[in-house]
Amino acid sequence: VGMGGPRGSVPGRGTPGRSGVTPHRGLRGTAIAWGRAGAAAPVSPSPGDPRGRCSAPRPPLPPRYPRPGSPGARCWRGPLRAGVPGAGLSPGPAPAPGPGHRPAAGSPPPQGLLTFGYIALLARVGEQVAGSMRKALFLSLLRQDVAFFDANRTGQLVNRLTADIQEFKSSFKLAISQGLRSGTQTLGCFVSLYLLSPKLTGLLLVVLPVLVGTGALIGTVLRSFSRRAQEQVAKATGVADEVLGNVRTVRAFAMEDPQAGLYCAEVDRASWLNEQLGLGIAAFQGLSNLALNGIVLGTIFVGGSLMAGDELSPGDLMSFLVASQTVQRSMANISILLGQVVRGLSAGARVFELLTLEPSVALRGGGSIPSHSLLGRICFNHVSFSYPTRPGYLVLRDFSLTLPPCKTVAIVGPSGGGKSTVAALLERFYEPTQGTITLDGHDISSLDPSWLRGQVIGFISQEPVLFGTTIMENIRFGKPGASDAEVYAAAQLANADGFIRSFPEGYDTVVGERGVTLSGGQKQRVAIARALLKDPPILILDEATSALDAQSEKVVQEALDRAVTGRTVLLIAHRLSTIRGADLIVVLARGRVAEAGTHEDLVRRGGLYAELIRRQTKDRS
């Protein structure tokens, strides 16, 4: 290619034009305009060139894009756009956006905002799930009958309320965050794999069900290990709860070291079971990774065979391997997640087991007797009963008894004869194995238990339990809507107002856990006030004064004498001196009524009652 001057030309190749050399169409159809710049002088063909071409070195080609200020760019007056041929490049930085500049409507939000929303939403969902489960489980536990609590330790139930639900919440959050992401990645990559090579994808889909089935089988074994480990942790929690709840007894017998050893043994057992569970999870994850890596190697082998047969291109094979590795990583994350999910499923199963448990005696449901027609006549008709924890031993055998309205009936007898069981059956803590119990002719099984316990029956036990709050709230527990004046009146009736007002805080005195800051007589009088606050027509006194000293018993007995007036009273007593004024005394032995009558009648007969009196008189002397 020769280059002419402003007016020159390459001989035989073109004619000078207005803006330089007019190209000739014979140069392979390519035309090059040189502009008005000067060029080298015309050259002649070299004599040694057989084709008659120039042997002089070629000048450099012009730049692809005109430089700013060059003749090719001087006519441009619009904005310069980079990357567009012929548009030119701006020599300086882009102008800053003006005050009214706004980002594009479709621009994505910042990653930090998405991360914040993701974590906040996950935390909110997890806590709401855990809170709902705790509330539902607590309500379910409160609905269970007394037999359920006889068979389950309090510490184990508290462990389900706390540790099991916490474990389930952690697994739930991991399953939502990591499981959903890994599952979505796996599904999306399988779609890509199918589009790349249906044959290789088909081989993967043949192998994966085998792996999933094996994983499910191993997961069943791991769930069994997890359940045993969690039950052992609950057992250790139960031991701690029992020891700490009875710390005074432990301290009194100097049993700190043996009890600590017992707890440590339970904890060691739980740790060993959790270690075995960890080994099982590790083995499962190791086998999973080995199998997934084997799938990748198999993909390379089969893909190479397909590529050799021109059924798969090298690029598609590499794309398939990259997608396969993504699937492998996602499934490896799922296998790691499965270890935590196994724990969560086991904990959740223990929780849902209690959520779905139905009590044998419902809290509510049934009829009621109008207060104006309620007399308080109670009849036990051929009742037999055995505790659910001891189904083969009958505590009551064909027991029959009638409590007349507004009368006091006392039940006495040797220990273990079934006296407290009669009171528990009347409260409907248990259902009779045989026979019926009626109130004014109505079977109590057809009456609303909540109405029966809340408005009809007042119960005072031998060991009253107070809550760790004020005396006012403990008394008001018998009638939540009672006014302060009603609480004061009940306390006066129970001979409790005097000692309560002697405290610096009076009725606002906090009694501590289970009323530990009060004496036995004081706790008993607070319990009597609590029972009398709801003014029940039926009153059950289960050895209410047996654990008191003589002075406290005298004060409490005076309160009871005032409390029983105008009520049907079932009095269970161990000290026979407290029942002399009862309208009817029933002697219970081996689950049956041995004899019944007034104090004078029974003494005159010289039977079991008279023998009990002689023994107590001899012991006192």
C-alpha cells in the first residue's frame, strides 16, 4: 500500500481526492481515508518485486477511534460514549449527578439491608415458634391429671419446656436458613444438569435415591440415639431439681457429696450418650462426603465416555462438572445440617408427645348445680380404687360412705388405710376404678371439674404449699377477683390477721419459695384463709394440724372450728383428740369401713377406734 501526499497518489492505485487519497476498490474492497495529514513521498515499485508491489515498509495504520481534537472527531458535538465505535472518548471524568438525580427504579437494594432483613426475620420467626410451643406445652401440662405428675418427675417436664424447645428452635432456624438455601441450589443445579446432559443426569437420579434411603435409615438410628441422650439429660435435670428443692433435708443429713455424686453420674451418662450420637453423626457425614465424591468421579468417567463418542462436548462436560460440584457442596451442607436436624426432631417429638396427650379427667366440661339448691350431700357408693402407678394394689375396696349436708364426718385409721385417697377422689384428682361418687344425687363425673374445685370444695392439706409471692396474693389465690377487704376477713377467720400485721410489710410480705419464711402454723393459717376466701359449701381438711406443735395446733384448731360452721366437712385426722366433736367418725382399715359412729359409741364398743385411742394415750404418757 503506498501513501501519497496531500496532492499525490500511489501510481496506478487511485486519484487524489479532496480530503486525501481516494482509495481504489481493488484493495480487497477496503477503503481507508487518511484525512488531511501529510504522508511520505510516493515510492516506486522495487525492481526485485516480481508482482510489482512496493517493498518499502508500510506506515502505521490510523487508530480505530479518532482522538479528541483530530480531524475525524472535530465535527462531533454530542455527548461522548465510551465503547461505541466512532463515538469518541471523553478526556475527563464523567460529570457528577445533579441534585435531582435518582438511581434507576430497578436497582437492587444494598446487601447489608437484605442481610439485616434476613437475620431479623429469621430471629423473629424462630422466637415466635419457640414461644408458641412453650405456651402450648405449658397449657398442655396444666391440663394433665394428677396421675400424670405421679408418673413424671418435675425436673424432666421442666427440661422439655426449656432445653427440648430450645433444641427444636435451633434446628428449625438452621433448616430454614441453610436447608432452604442448599435445597434450592440443589434443585436449580439439577435443572441445569438436565439441560446439559440428560443421560448423566439420569445416572445421578438413579444413584441419589439409594443414598437418600440409606441416609433415612441411618437417620432413624441417630434419632433413637438422640432421644436416649435427651432423656438422660432430662433425668439429670430431674435429679438437680429434686436435690435443690429439698436442700434443707440434704443439708440436715449431710448428704451433699452423695447427691453431687449422683448428679455427676447422671451427667456422665448423658455425656457418653451424646458422644455416641456425635460419632454416629460424624460417620454419617463422612460416608455422605465419600459417596458424593464418588458421584463426581463417576460423572468424570461417564462424561469422558460420552465425550469420546461425540455425545457430549468438552465445554458441556466442564459445565456439568461445575454444576455437579455445586450439588456436591450443597448436599454436603445438607448432610451436616442433618446432624442438628436429628437432634431437633428428637426434641420436637418429645414436645409434641406431650402436646397431643389428653388427660383422663378434663379440666372443664360438664354440668353444675345452682348455688341456691346446692345442699352438699356426698355419697361414696361401692368405690374401689388403685393408683395408676400401682394398678395391682387396691387402696379402697368396696368403700361406701354418706356425708350428710352441713355435718362433719371424720375418717381415722392406721397409716396407709386410704384416708387421703378418699379426699383425692372427692376432688376428682383421680377417677374411681369401680363405683360412683355423687353430690346431691349427681355423679361428680358428670359435673364440671373447674366449677367443683373452684366454687364448691375447699381443700386444706397437711403440708400447705405457698407460692413465692406476697401473703396477700397467696390468700387471693383462692379467689382471684377478691377485694382486699375480703382477704382481710378470711385472714381474721383463719386467725392469721394478727401475725400478718406484725410483719413490717404486713400483707405485702414475700413468703419466699414454698413459704419458707413462715413457720408451720403460720403457713397452715394462710392456707386456711385461702380456702375460706371462696366460701365453699364443702370443706376437706386432710390432717391439717398433725404437723403442728401444741400451741400452733390450738390456734389453728380454733380457726377450723369457726371455719366448719354451716359446711359439709370431711375431716381426715391422725390425732384423735381433734375429732371428738365430729358428727360421725368412720374407722378405715385396709380400704374398707371397719366401724362408724360417734366418739362415745365407738369407745363403748371397744373396737379398733378404742384401740387407737389407747395407743395414742400410752404414747403420750
